[in-house]
Amino acid sequence: MQSSPIRSAIIVIVAILGILFTIPSFLPKDILANWPGFLPKQTVVLGLDLQGGSHLLLEVKPEAITAERIKGLRRDVRSALANDNGIGNLITTGPDSITIELTDPSQKAAAMAAVQKLQNNVSSNFGVGGVPELAFSETPDGKIVVSLTPEGVRARMSALVAQSMEVIRNRVDQVGTTEPTIQRQGDNRVLVQVPGFEDSSRLKDLISKTARLTFHLVHPSMTAAQAQAQGIPSGYMIVPSRDGGDELLNENVELGGESLTNAHPGFDQQTSRSVVSFQFDTRGAITFGEITSKNVGKRFAIVLDNEVITAPVIQQPITGGQGQISGNFTPQSANDLAVLLRAGALPVSLGVVEERSVGPSLGADSIRAGITAGAVASVLVLAFMVIAYGLFGLFANVALLLNIVLILGSLSAIGATLTLPGIAGIVLTIGVAVDANVLIYERMREEQRAGKSILQSLDAGFHRAWGTIIDSHLTQLIAAIVLYFLGSGPIQGFAVTLALGILTSLFTAYTVTRFFIGIWYHWKRPKTLKIQHFRFIPDGTKIDFMKMSRTAIILSIVLTVLAIGTAYFKGFNLGIDFVGGSAIEVQHTAGGDADPAKVRELLDPLNLGEVQVQSFGNPQDLLIRIQLQPGGDAEQQVAVQEVTKALATDNYEVRRTEAVSGTVSGELAVHGTIAVLVTLVAILIYVWFRFEWQFGLAAVTTTLHDVIMTVGLFSITGLEFNLSSIAAVLTLVGLSLNETVVISDRVRENLRKYKKMSVAEIINLSINQTIVRTSLTQFTVLLALFPLVFFGGESIRGFTIAMTFGSIFGMYSSIFIGGPILIHFGLKPRSEMEEEKEKKAKANKRADGAAV
């Protein structure tokens, strides 16, 4: 129980750093602006669900890149053959290749040499080196085939995604938002989160539009309608016009938007309509002047994202390098177009596959709910520890408060984002963190009852409980790690806070508590040691759990079959995370409660397919779920806008919207299933490594039982099953194993200690020895969970209900199934195992002698 100066210094330094990194998050901005420069200024970053804002997940489709590249390759090949070398040809376009038929087959060698010069090595950043983009071959009938290589397509896609991120960042910065998050996800996706920008529809228009501006000459004598009837002339294309018609344009791009140096919104002095004025760089101005000089009297089309904005007649040469885009613009749409043009065009089209937005009022409510739940849970747990352990409970509380400070300080230091599930993770850590202290204190009491001195009991309590603490915490850490790497968004926030809480509690519960108890002992030199003042179950119980386990196992088999059967025949109330579609949370603002029936009447004429309207939290709130629209993301967004307009007529304010495409929902379902399986396998390997294989199988069996029970709860009650539900299941895996590992650790210890005792007696003894600790730990966890259920907010209520239900079942399965089932897996007393090893050794020795 001696505390070295180095250990004391480490505790003080860590505590001071935790406080310094935590304080800035609670300071007003004006004070933080004058904060000393040598002190940390980082604050906890609030997630969109806490401060409001928009979240978009954008995707680049390889098919779109291939189609665009094939279109450009066709132009390049035609130019290389016909224009440069006078080789006549007929080009047929395929999905990822073009086929060239020569009018004069004798020119095949020259044609092949010409097209091979188009070979391009593409790198993932359009830099030096890379992989060949094109492959050249011949068909049996003498045609030349130029195809894109898969490696070249992947390299081009990677480079285009990186390029797109820079364009998106420029666009978002010009809107004036603060602290946007723009991250790459996988090979072909970009995540964009913009706090404080709650109009996700406008944000999507700003960042997902390609904004590729090109200038084309209009066919001088033929209209688009005539071309459709008579055939499109070679080198021309039909492009839709913003006014609803079509235009026949020359394929050649006379000038591109890359030559623009500035663009700004304004008003036409003659018509008073909104316009966008633009200015070219020197080279662009010269080119623009030459084009307009040569084509006076001809129509010149301005094309934005494959749509003709305007196609005026060139009245006179324009040599000043300036121009104007007119159309049916509003002041905001003109400003947005100017932003797009200034930031540059996206190199590739981006589709929105996931969209979420949260209003600031809902974010404030979420913060209030999280703080309330955390405060209530903290008070309950702190009070209970003092009631249960007196002065030792006070030591544990000091360590717990420091643990919370270290979690918040760590979040600030690493720049992690705090979400509402993240707050739930901190609150859950409050309940779980005292588990280590309970283990230590209960071990002290056991050592004292065994006749050891006060000092020996204190020291043995820390020393002998450490291995169990490590095992129980690491199993939870495994679940948190899997949750982080296979989860997304707020779920990752929950995983980060849970993992940080597990790591910091190892430090505070063991090192800090030991520090305070050591100081107290050397100061007081107590003659007697009274650690526990209150317990649910008396010491020295001799309950026959093995006898009760038979009934418990039969009951569990029945409940498991019921849960699986309900899930199979009834199914689940799947959230949009797994089925796709849109969810809109609204609040009635005109006073009085929301009326679901009236809202259904407002939405029925919209013909949006299946629409669910249900109460959500407060009487003024409703949750509206719209099925995945057949037209894809564009139609999904239109559906959300129509619902918003319809509800605005009856004083409903939109507080949150979510839209998930079918592609993402399918991926999330697969990833969720994989996450549970990976966690079970990882924990099986860990427990197998730490104990015998029987313990690993028993741990996985009890955990799988708890998972099935919790999943069955969602099916039976109709609670929405979404990504938060997967997080609840994975966290439950860690909590359930916490109890199982503690009992397994005691069984293993008693197997070494009582070599002549039967396995059934050892299991009974082990459960009776640990049940006091199990009941106390479970109670503190429930003290943390119940405030989350009642005060944590509606959006995480399903998560907290599942956690509460699962933790209760976890305690039941650890006691009545996890220990007793070891016998069914063939666990034997240490004496029998040693005898078997001796027999095997003698048999091997006799076999070796016979062989000699």
C-alpha cells in the first residue's frame, strides 16, 4: 500500500491535464478568446444531433466515371483518326469500350498506331506514374477495340474523389459555415457534415451539383426536333434546355468554366431579373473574343450540368472577357450558382446516398436531455456508493468524478465528436466504472474474513482483483472497438466515449483509489476495517445454483425459441437505417397536442406510398416515416419537400430529417450483422486464450443467449430496430461478459485451490462468493440506465430500453447458465485433469519405448 513519488506525480499530472483540457468546453467564447496561449484551447466538438446541422454521404458511381470517360475517348479517337490522319471510321460505343470499324481495312496498322498514342497512365492523384488506362485488341473480323482497364478506372475514381473533396471544401467555405467535416469513406464516398446549416436540401444542391460550365455553338440551320426526326448530324448532340425544350449543339466545347476567374450574382438593369455575371482569365478572354468575333449572328449556348441555361444570338464580338448568365433565377439561386462557379466544377457527378439534418431547437433539447440524464445518474450512483461502502465509497466517488473529467478531457484533446449516444456512453461508464471498485472492495472483505491483517487485506484486494478487472474491461473494450470500426456517425461517437471510459476507469478505479486508501491507512492506522455498510445479499450464502440451473436452462430454451419464432414470423419494426426511406420529426407549434390522424389526412393526397405517422416523445411531437421512393434519391428529396410544405399549412415545424438510400440501408444491415459476429468471435478467442476452451464456449453461449433475448424484445414490443439497436446489442455483449468473466475467473481460481472438490461444488461455491459483488454492480449499472430511459430523450429510448433489459438478462444468464453450463462442456476438477495428463504422458512414454 506504499505509494511511490513517481506514481503520485503521475496521478497529479494526469488529473491536472484532464482538468485543463476539460475547462475550455465549459467557458463562454469571449473568455476562451482571451485564454492564455500556453493552455489548451480545444473544446469538445458537438455532433450534429446536439448542435443541429446537415449530414450528407455522397457517392461516386464507377459506371458514371466509365460512361463519361468512354464519351471523351470516342471524341479523342475520332479526332486522332479522321482529323489528324484522314482515316475513315465508324465507331460503336459499348459500356466500357469502343469498337472501330475502318472504311479502308488496309489502314489498320496506321489506325492502331494512332489510337495507341492515346494511352494514358493514371495515378490515384493524377500525378506521375500510375497504371495504364487503356487496353487495345482486335476482333476476328478486323475491328479495333479500345477498352478501359479496371485498374485504370479505379485509379481515376480515386483521383476524382480526392479532387471532388477539395471542390466541396471550397464551396462549403464560401457559404460561411464553421468547422465543416469533409472526409473520405471507402473508395468512392465522401462524408460532409456542416454544423449549424440545417437546410440539407440547399446544402445538397450546393455540393452535389457538378457545376460544369461549357460553351457550345448551336447548329445554324437545324433544330433539335428536326434532328430527332431526320437523324442527329455527326459531331452534334441534343441537350435539354431549362425552358423545357431541346437544343442541337456542337459536341466540341468552345470554352470551359475552368477559365473563369470570378462569378457574382447581380440584377439585369433592363429586366430587373437576377443574373450571374462572370469574368474570364486572360487566355479565356482572348478565346471568348475570338469565338464571338467569328460567329456573329449565330446562337451561342451556355450549358450547365448538361442543361442549356441560355442560348442567345451573338450580336457583336465580346472582347472584354466578361459575360452574363440570365435565366429564371431567384436571388438565392443566383448566389448559389455564383458560389458553384467560383469554387470550380466537380470533376465527376456525386449522388447523395444518405442525408440527415437536425434543427437547432432539437439539438438544444438533446443536450438538455443528456445533461439531465447524466446528472441524475451521477447523483444516484455517487449516493449509492457512499451508502454501500461509506468512506471507501467516497474514495470510489472521487475516482469516478476524475474519470468523467478524464473522458471529457480526452475527447477535447483528440478532437472527438460528442453525440447524444456518446453522452449515453459516458452515463453508462458512470455505472460500469464503479464495478472495478466493487471488485476490489469485495475482495478485501474476503481476505479479511480469511484471517488476514488489515494491511494484507487491503493489499490483496487490489492485487488479486486486478486480473479480473482487466478481463472484464477488455471484453467491453473489444465490443467498443468493433462498434467503432463497423459503425458510423453517432454510433462511432458512442464507441469512442465508451472505449475512453473503459481505459480511464482502469486508471482511476485502481491507481487513484489505491492512492487515496494508502494515504488514509498510513494516516489513520485503523485497528478495524469496515468496508461495506449495505448489501442486498448476505455473506456466506450456500444457494444450490446447479440445481436451479436445470429449470433456468429449460426456461431459457423456451424463451430462445419464442424470441427466434417471433422474429421469424412477426419480423421487426426496421428503421430507415435498414430499409431505406425518409424519417421526418415534426413539432406542433401553434399550441395543443399534435394530431396524427389529421396529419395522415394532409399527407394522403401526396401519393407517397406507405406513410407512417406516430407519436414521438412529447405530445406535440410526431415522427413521419416515408417508404423508399421508386425514383431514387431525387424523388425521395421531392417527397420530403412535399411533406414539409403540407405540414407547414397546419403549423408543424420540421425538427429533423433523415433519408437513406436502399444501397446504404442494405450495407448497414450487413455491417450490423457482421459486427455482432465479429465481436462474438473476438471475445471467444480472448476468453479461450485467458481461460480453458470450456470457458470460452460458455461465455459465447451465454452472450448469444442475451443477444437473442434482446433482439426478441425488439420483435415482440415493436420497438424500432436501427443502428442504435445494433450498438445496444454490442454494448450488451460487453456487459454480459463482464459478469460471466468474473464468475469464470473465480471458478478457475477455486479449481486450483480445491483440487478434491467436484466441479458442481466449485461452481456453486464460486457463484455464491461473487453474487454479492454481481448484485451490487448490476444495481449501479441500472442506476445509470434508468435515468437514460426516462430523461435521455426519445431518439435513444429504444437503445436504453434494450440496454436495461439486456443487462438484467445478462446477470441472470451469467449466474444460472454461464457457470452451470461449464459441466456440459466437460470441465473437470484439477485433480482429474492432472491424472489424465499423467496417464497420457505414461502412454506416450510406453509408445516411444515400443517404437525403439
